[in-house]
Amino acid sequence: MGKTTKDQLGNLIERDESRPPPSVILVRPQLGENIGAACRCMLNFGLMDLRLVAPRDGWPNPAAVPMAAGAIDVLNNATVFETTEEAVADLQFVLAATARRRELEIPVIGTDNVGPKLRGLSESGLPTGIMFGPEKAGLTNADTVLADAILTYPVNPAFQSLNLAQAVNIFAYIWANSVHQNIPEVFNRDISDAAPKQDLTGLFNHLEEELERAGFFFPESKRALMAQNIRAPLTRAKMTVQEVRTFRGIVKALAEGRGKARVERDKS
């Protein structure tokens, strides 16, 4: 099969920058074959933006080409990031395709609702995405805490093993099928106003740096868990850009005030 032409794609998947379809983010994928197969699944259902986070075998990966078949455009245009934070930086709503995490208070959305939800956000011009974890272990809590919601599939509880490309294929079908479903006229204002992930990540880093200086992360063995517990509620808050700026101003003022108090103590 040769390179897919625009005529072959049809109206369903013509790109409209004012209504961006979800980005597919493969976090630390292991096999090039699975990346290639995921590209094929994406193009079948109109998804074009593939983002790779630290692929295990580097990039480009020749093993991905045969499995991509006619979806070479998706493969060649994939963007590579070193971290998950960088991969989701410009997005305003992110899903994590993973099992529900009881230790993380993150909303869970089902397959019946996710299509219309994403379609509504796309119609509003909001950039969205979905993260899939590596084949062996899936997404970590550090990845998942960046998500606004967890997407779970109603798989057989006695056998929950999905190949990475299969998982992408299910989501891509859900997205394409949502074009025939009713989209609410007023759709999630809190998400529409939410700051991009890069602003939120900047707040996370700023806050955690100051907490580190203050000796908050103790013992060190619990640092990751403590950071997750800080990030999860801030993500759920759906803060606007201005609210993020205000929060960072608060962190800065507290840090500077602590520094001034220390100077005054040293003088006395």
C-alpha cells in the first residue's frame, strides 16, 4: 500500500486547525512495530497527531515502517519529547488510558461518554490528547497525575491484556464514531477556560522547588508520592491562566517573605 492521499482520507479526517482532533501520546513505547501499527489505527479513524515520549529504541525506528503500512504520513510527522510534561504542554484536556488508580483522586470517564466529550471540546477549538503507557507496565502515577480524567475500557476482568496498538485502535474508533452523536451546546466551561498544561507544569515545578528548599519532602523515599498528592488536586481545579499566575505569585511571596525573615533573624 502506498502513501495515503487526501482524497482517500475523505471528509471525515480532513484537518481543520480550528477544530483539532485529539493527539495520541505514546509514553515510553517499547516496540517499533507497535508504534507503526498505532499509526495505521490512527489514520483509519482520522487521527493525525502522534507524539512519542522517550521511545525505548530511539527514533526514527525502522521496525515501525512495515506496520504503519499506508500511514507513513502519520509516522513521519510524529514528534518526539523527552518527558510526558513536554508532550502535553500545549493541551488543555488530557486523558490517561489506564486502569483506575485508587491512590489518585482523578475522575474516571467511560467509553460511552468520552467521544462526545472530546468532540465537544474539539468543536470549541480546544486541544486535547490521550496518553497510552509502555507495553510492559503502562502509565506511571507520575504520568497519570497530569491527566484530567482516566479512560477505562470495559474489558474482561479475567483477561485485561490489550496490545498497545489495539488500545489506540479502540480509542480512535470511539473518536470517529462520536461524529454521529449529539454534542451538548454548552460544553464544560471549566475546561474551556483551563490553562494549558505547560502553565500548570510550571506551577508544579515552582511550588515543588520552594517546598524542597523548605524541607517539605521528608523522608526522601516519599517524595514522589507527596508530589503526586500536590499535583492531583491542582489538576482537578482546572485553573485559568490568571489563577495559575496568581498562585505562582503567592508561592513567590511566601518564599521571599521567608527569605526576608531569615535575613532579619540573622541581623538580630
